[in-house]
Amino acid sequence: MKEFTDSETWQDAGTAAGDRPLKPSRWKGSRPAALTMADDADEVLITYQPYAGLERWLKYRFSAWSELKAWFVMTLVVLFFAFGGPGWVLRSLVNGLAGESASVAATAAAAQINALVLMVLMAAAATITVLAGANYLLQPTHLALGRDGFRFYWRRLGWCLGGPRTGWQNLRHLYVLRPSGKPSPQDWLLCFQTGDRQRIKVKLGAIPTAEQRAKLLEAIDEFAPAVTRAPEVMEVLSPPQDHSYTELWLQALSAPPKRERLTPLAEGASLQNGRYIVRGQLGVGGQGTAYLAGEYEDGRAESVVVLKESILPVYVDVNVRKQALEKFQKEATMLRRLDHAQVVKLRNFFVEDHRSYLVLEHIDGQSLRQLVHAGGSQSQEQVRELALKMCDILSYLHGLTPPVVHRDFTPDNLILASDGILKLVDFTVAHQSESTATGTVVGKHAYLPPEQFRGKPTPQSDIYALGATLYYLLTAEDPEPISTSHPILACKEVSAQMDNLVARATSVDTGLRYKDVVELRQDLSDMVESDGNI
């Protein structure tokens, strides 16, 4: 087995060894550190670890194992069998029925039962260990890629063995098999369909790095360019881009089950190998923590961003971890598809140290709640201008296919930038209205309509929240939950027209509420036409 230096090319090394070089141009260049050559110099090995997750779990568990713990467990087992064990039940039963005269015979019988049970347990443990060990050793450790085909490769205990080679010319189709109930790419299978209907499966999660998955894709492109392939093949094997969900899942679920940091990020904390440097904490909420950070490229400061952090569970069932990742991916997907000047922009997202991060544009401004806290209730003219800007945001979201319902359209999530642009942030609980999920109540109660409490939000739910936000701006008070709001009752300066608009927007009956933002905007325009001073 030949190893290479970073500066030595595969082609040069193969020639120096007296073997045929790898001729295709894509296989030239410096060898990535994770790759080696097989005994056949025309083959490149990439690591294959079908039980990578189990190996990481065992390594972590035994790294926390101590000699004291081992002696404690062994002592408990010895005491269990020494002072009764399974035979204790028989001995107690005989003593109770036959009296003390039979205690000697009962003790002897109990000892025999204990010995028999111990032997059975030891035999079962040995059998399971042997079978598990044999199954582990029989799994390949590498995937060999060469000009003549690919094959599995075994490198264990100092010996090397290559399996039967599948020629590239025999391939007919490549596709990705997603087992039912397993959304993680860790569990997906890359299937190679041959002309004789043979199906060779490669577990995607067994190839540990994006670099090696990309090398497999290069081999396919180079040696089997005419083979038909499903679109997912390119997606799961391509080098990770800034927005690669596949890489996100693989990184998050393959990380060791322990955290490096157990406290919130401090000023100066580095993420993504120094790409983001934390400058301070912006706030903490039920959905996570927000940090102000600097984004650096090649050591130079590029811009200021906001890092929205959510803690991912570690010591739980893997399905719980997957659900947390699905929730994070949902918000990232939501933000990624939005493109509007008044909606916060997603710059990047990643997972590190079992924490998920959304990298969002930094908005230099203050939330509408901060605006009211600082200056009190706003003038009706100012509120109308803000209402028109809110209508622009909801017109865009509700006009998408399918419509996006924000479900948390509140003064806290509306940021008025220093340039006067009103922007909407925080899509943690937003969803597409075609979703079938029901029964979940999200948002702040004073801004939720009845249908949202029932877990059935619609675009009209955001209109209710808009009306409740207008009430807050006019009165500097949160509205009464699940009620039709009349700001004129709390602030006599509010006009009857504005009061009627807020009341209709916050009607608990969806039949009386504005059916869409177009109607609401029309009433705002009519208000100006009837009274230029509002």
C-alpha cells in the first residue's frame, strides 16, 4: 500500500512505482490527504465505514470508562450470584414449604441453578460477541476506484483483500434509495444497477468526508459518463456548497455525542474555523440565542452578521435529533426561497458543536417594540405608513406558491432599519399553508387569532397579527388576546376610520376579517383620500 505526500501527484507516483499511471485528467493533481492507492496502482481507495456511528458511540462511551467503574460493575455481578442470584427464589420457596430441614438441599440446588444460569449467560454473551465481531470484520473498509471498475476492499489486521470488481461498462443506472422513515442522508443508499440486474449498494453515511464522496462522483463522471443517473446522485455526491442540506445532515449526525462548549458563546468565540467571530449577544428567546458577529474571508473582515443559534439535543434517541434537524432545515429552506427587500436575508447556515446556526444579514435599526418603548405610542400618520410597509411584506409572502404564513407577525419581529425600511425577521415558526401539520400553537398570545390557537393558521391569521400590531403602535399596549381590538377606547386621538380598520383586521370571525391584504391596503388608501391629515 503506497502513501503519498501532498505535493506528489497520483500520476507521477504511479509512474515512479513502475505501474501504469492514471491517465484521465480529472485524476491528476495532488492527492487529498484522506486517499491512498490500493495494491493495484490504478485504484484509489476511499474510506468506507458502515458502522461509523456505532464506532463513534463506543469510542465515546469507553473514553469515559474508568477502572473504578469496571471494578464496581464486576463486584455487583459477583455479589449478585454469591448471595443468591436466580437460585434465591427456589431456595426461599423450598424453605417456606418444607421448613429448615430442606435448607441444605435447597442451597445446593440454588447453587447449581446459579452456575447453570451463569454458564448460559456467558455462552450467550460469547455467541453474540463472536457473531457481532464476525459481522463487523466482514464489512469492507474501503471502496476501490479504478479505470477498470470499482470494488470493495478489506484492510484489517495487517492484511489486504480486494473483492470482485464491477466494470464501469456493466453499469446501466445509478440512483439513490431512501429507506422508509429515514430522512437522514446517513441512511441513504447509493445503488449501482448492472446489466445483469445486480444491484450494488453503497451506504452514503459510510463515506465519511465530502472530499471522498466527490472523488466517487469524479470517477463516475470520468469512467461511466454515459450511464443514466437520478438527479439525487449529483446532489448527494457533489462537493458541499454554502447551502448543502445533505452535508448539513451528515455533519450533524456524525459528530461525536458531546459538546465542546457548555455555555453560551462569549465575545471572541470563533466558529467555522475563524470565519465568524462573535462580538456580543443580541438576545435570548424561546427559539434560541442571537449573536452579533463579524464575518471574515481570508482573514479580512467582510461584514457584520447575526448568528441565530439553536441547541440540538445530544443524549436522546437519534430520531429526536433528526426531528430537531428537520425543524432547522425547514427554517433555512424557508428563508432561502424568500427574496424581498423587506425580508431578512439568509447568508449561510451550518451546524457546529451540536448547535445549529443561521447566518442572517444584520439590520441596523430597532424593533417596533423598542420603538414604542423609547418613544411611546406613535402618531396615526406614522402608524399608517408602517401599516403600508407591513402590507407590502404580507403581499409578498401570501403571494408565493404555496403561500407562506409567518405565524409570528409581531412588533418584536418587525425591524425598522435606519434607512426607513421595515423588515420582517424570525421565520422559526413560519410554514407553507399546504402543510398538513395541525394542533401546534405558536406565536405570542396577544397577536394570535382563534384559528391559530386551534393549530390551523391561514394567511388571514397574519392579517389579525398585523391589526394587533397596529393596536400596539397606537396605544403602546398589547391588545387583549383573542378579541376584536378597538384602539379608540385606549387612545381618543385615534380616528374612527383607523379604529374600524384595526377592528376589522382583528375580528375573531374570519368571515368579518379582511380576506386578504389587498382589501386592507385599499382601506388605508381610502383613509387618506377622505382626510388628507388622517
